[in-house]
Amino acid sequence: MNHVAIDLGGRESQICVRGGDGQILQEERRPTLGLQRYLATLEPARVVLETCAEAFMVAEWARSAGHHVTVVPASLVRALGVGSRGIKNDVRDARNLSEASCRMQQLPSVHIPRAASRELKSLCTLRDSLVTSRTKLINSARGWLRGQAIGRVKPGSADSFTQRLRALWRQKTGGDLAPALQRHALSIDVLTEQMLAAEQELQDFARADATCRRLMTVPGVGPLVAVRFFCSIDDVSRFSSAHALQSYIGLTPGEDSSSDKRRPTGITKAGTPRVRWLLQQAAWVAWRFYKNDPIVQWAEGVAQRRGRKIAATALARKLAGIMFAVWRDGTAYQRTRATHDSTETAEVAA
């Protein structure tokens, strides 16, 4: 079997093909968007890619053409010789990837998500960018008001910020917003409208999907949390246990030990930061609105010993484990089984 290494680029990609004996058979540069046609012309081979924005799409093209695909984690490519000795170019990178593929039969690969999961994750990311843009505009408007000694906008939802902004301006000046501030307010209104439309799209998906509906039976888990968790995990069967999934998300404690010294550290923060952040927000929601639920009462006990912040992180980890079980078993959340694992440790560092 040949080994086809592709150093992907936004416009063009470098290809290096080696035979089973390690000899270079072909080297060339092709447009990235033309790789689908190129891969379809090859005999079944092992295609090796480095993780990047285009990697999963090209991996899907290679799989559909009958190739075995490996997407090497970005954290590993340096160890494979990419960029070694301070020299990094596309030709050398493709050669090093193809050589590593020849040498290592079990070359590590990241999980290649389904096309539907990638599309759903893109929708979540685009919605997040709208939220981030609106937040920046709101903060800059607040700063401008402080600089002009106008005062502070009353607390409230970000969706109604411009209404409170205009009310404050009328109260202080008796007129319409200043032109600079008016532009900001109009931009915030447009972003709010589009953000609500994006949220509605995700909510519609969550209500239509059976797995997401089951995930939303877990305390504190709403449509946005369920959809982001669903598309990020993609395939729950790739995790052997709830602990493996919690570790993948980065909610398990780390360790910094040597010789006879053992020192636990804070959570590893591995995996997707957005999923971890959403689970922690879900934990706070559960704590506020599901006070009589067994898992929240369990968290209250942790809080008495370790404090509320550490307890909230521990609760987020437990929510991830429960969501794993709900998805794996195809059942809804059951309060009577929520705290059956009495051996689970609460020693989660903030």
C-alpha cells in the first residue's frame, strides 16, 4: 500500500507519495480544492494529513475514495520531524509525514467527525462569533459613556441593552443618541436579531433530534448546551466510560508527580474550551433552579468542604458523565440513578 502525505494549505497543497518500501514515487503541488478529483484517481492508499481547517473535509474526500485516512494531531507533528532543525517548508513537511507513515503502522489520529457534526459545530461557532461581536460593541459603548461622564446603563439583558442605552441618553441629554453611539446601537440591534435567529435554528435542531431531547432532560442542560455537546462528541461509542469522556473534555484533575512525590493539580482543560465552559454554565443553572435534585445536593456537600467554585466544576464533570450515560443508553435522566456512583471523587481543583 502506498503512503500519500498531504501538507494542506488554504490555496495549494504539497503531496508526497511513497511506496511500501519507503521510496518516493511522486511529489507535486496541487490546488487544495482539486484534491477530491486527485484522490479519486489513486489506488487505495494510506492518506496522512496534519490537523488544520481543511483536514476533515479532505479526509472525507479520501474516505469516500476508499483510502485509509490518518489525521495527525498538531501536538504530534513536531515529533515526526515537521519543522525540525528550524527548517519548515511544504516539501519537507510532506516528506516527513509520508516517512512517518511508512515507519509507524499505528500512527495516532484524531477523531474524524461526521459531516453532519462538522456542519452543526460550524453553526454553533458562527453563533458564538455573533455573541462575541455584540459583547465587544456593548463594552465599547459602556466605555464611551463613562468617558463622556454620561453615566452607566442600567443592568439587564444584553438583548435590551440599546433600549436602556437610549433611555439613559434621553434622561441625560433630552435628545437622540450621538451619531457615533447611534452607529453602535444600530449594529448591536442587527447582531441581536441575527443572534436570536441563529439560536432559534439550533433550538429547532435540538427539539427535532432524539439524542438532544434526551440530553436536555439533564438538569441545567438547555438546547445550546445539548447541541454543542452532541456535535463535539459526535460518536459516544468511542469512549469506553464516563471518565474517559470527562477526561476528553478536560474536567478531570491533572497530576504533577515525580519519584515519591505526588501532587494533584487543577483540571487539565484539555479538549474544546467552549464545551467545558458551557457545562460549567449548565452546572450553575442546575444549582440555581434544581436545588432539590440529588446531584445538586451532592454538589452542596462538596461546596461545604471545598467551596462553591470547586463544587461547580465537580458538578459540571458529573453532568458530563450523566450526559454520556443518557446518550449511550438511549434513556432520559433519572433522578434516582443520578448519584449511584458513591465512589466518585469530589477533589476537583479550580
